[in-house]
Amino acid sequence: MAHYGPDIGTESDLRLLGDLRGKRVLELGSGGAPCSIAFAKQGAIAIAVDSSADLVAEAKRRCEQEAVRVELRRGDLADLAFVRADSVDAVFSAYALAYVDDLSRVFRQVHRVLKVGAPLVFSLPHPVYDMIDEDGAQPLLLRRSYFDRSPVGPDSEDIAEHRHHHTIADLYTVLFRASYRVDAMLEPQPASSGPRSGQWREPFRYVPRTLVIRARKEGN
């Protein structure tokens, strides 16, 4: 089942995409394509795009192992010229858009390929979580301002490792200007108990780790 982030519910819990049987679903930043494979198994016509040649190769191996068909593409997430306008029933992205500098460009390209009223569903690291020191001792300590829009990531010159910080208002404004209507915004809470992933941190209990947004295309 498609996942939205660490230690929160999957699409089977959030139900933001609906019935995908016979639908064309485009995933941006698909990695090894586990989500697109899940869509294909549900009867969707899945298209997966990622900028990494290694991850696209991994996705191809996984598709062969699972005996499912997914159209795999390597390229920039905003380079969707290979997709016809108004031909996609849903666009999905989990955490990948956090590494995109120009979200406006991506959203405009997605708007072009989506059918009117169709959803763009995506998740990002929650901007509030960027404020805290996740490995610090209790009480939780703030490490940066919510309004600091500088990249988040390791002390490295490799830009690919850096995430871009956007406030919730930033995201809403970019979507609105690209002619979307936001109809769902979720801050999923982790289960109170149960197995935890390797990404689990104790602050997940107190501060939302993931922000999930569903926005629908308006007009042409």
C-alpha cells in the first residue's frame, strides 16, 4: 500500500486517492517505486518518475519481481512533456517534493497533465518539525525559526541532500496561484503503540512529522 511518511498510516488509512482501478496515476519522485507498484496491483495504469538512474533501475527490478507493469521514466519532476494534457486521473508524491527548489514549476506542469477536478496528493516533512532538535534530550528544544526558509540538511555541499523548507502558508499560496483548490490537509498522528520504523524518534509523539495535502485541479 502507498505510504506517506515514517510511522503514520498508509493510503488504506487516509483514503485520499480513492478507487484507482483503470485510472492513470502519476507518481513523482518514485524512488524504487513501491507506491507505483501498489497502484498497479490495484488496477491503476501507473507512471513513475524519478531523477535517479540507480533508483529507476531498482524500480525496474522490483516491477519484474512483482510481475506488474509500471511505466518508468527518469527525469526532472517538472519535465512532464511526455504526458498529454488533461490525461492523468491522479498525481501522487511522498516526501520527494521536499527536494524541489521551484515547487511552482512542478505544480504548473502537474496542473497541465491532470484532468479537471483530479487530485494532486503529496506529503512533505512537516515544517513545524524542522524547528526542533529531534535527537535532543527532553524537554524539546527549538533549533531554528519556523520562518527560516534556508535549506534543511547535513553540513554538506551536496545540494541533493538538502531539503527545502516551506511554511504551510507558502504551500497554500503556491497551489492557489497554480489554480488548485486544497480540499484536505492532514497532520497524521502516529499510533500510540506498535512496531516502529528505523526512522522513529520520540518527538513524533509531540510534534507532527508529516504534512499531507490533497489539492484538486481547477480550470484549464
